[in-house]
Amino acid sequence: MAIMKNAISWFEIPATDLERAQQFYEAILGIQMIPLESPHIRMRMFPVEDPMAGIGGALALAKGIYNPSETAGPIVYLNANPDVQLVLDKIPAAGGKIVVPKTLISPEHGHMAIFVDTEGNRVALHSIPPATA
């Protein structure tokens, strides 16, 4: 039986207003997204250290393909290290809403939270506590 290095290789978060969604994610995560334009789809990619070796993803706008949802479909967990709360604190001012506050999964598995972005997507955050010496 084969074993996958990562369960996720790519994700796309639907957007109906790509610029608004980009501003939201840049504000809450403190990042600069990378534009990718093609004739059929517009994207803003999340920056990753090594795109060929890691998991990547993007905000995506393609009419008729994507539908933001607060209640349906899978939930993507974004990396919120070192602490989920640092990202949650920025969400209301950026135009989103928190639907599950910072919640302990377990001491070894860290914390999670769920929010709704400016496009109406349900997205989650995850942070793992630093190793204690």
C-alpha cells in the first residue's frame, strides 16, 4: 500500500470578489499573495517556501465553477502558527466573522478555530504549540 507524503497537494478557496478576498487574507495572515491570471480562471496564490515541495493553494475566481459556502463542502485548515488567536484577532476588522473561537484540540495537537471569510466561505485555522524543552 502506498503512503502519501501529504494528504493535500493543493486547495482552492472560492471567491466572488478576488480583490476583496485577497485583501482579507493578506490582512489576517500578514502575507502578500501572488497573482495568477489565465483566460478561464483568476487566482491569488498563498506564498509557500518551496512550491514544488510543499502544499500550496489559492483564492480562485471562475464563474460557474466555484460557490462559496458557510455550511457545505470540505473545510480547509490554514496554518496559524504560532497561535490561532493572533489570526482570529484580525478577522472582524478585515470583514470576516468568527464562528468557532480558539478551541483546544488536545495539548499535543494544538488549537483550531473556524471563520467565515468575506466571500462567504467557511475556513479553519490550526496552530500547534511549540515543542517544550
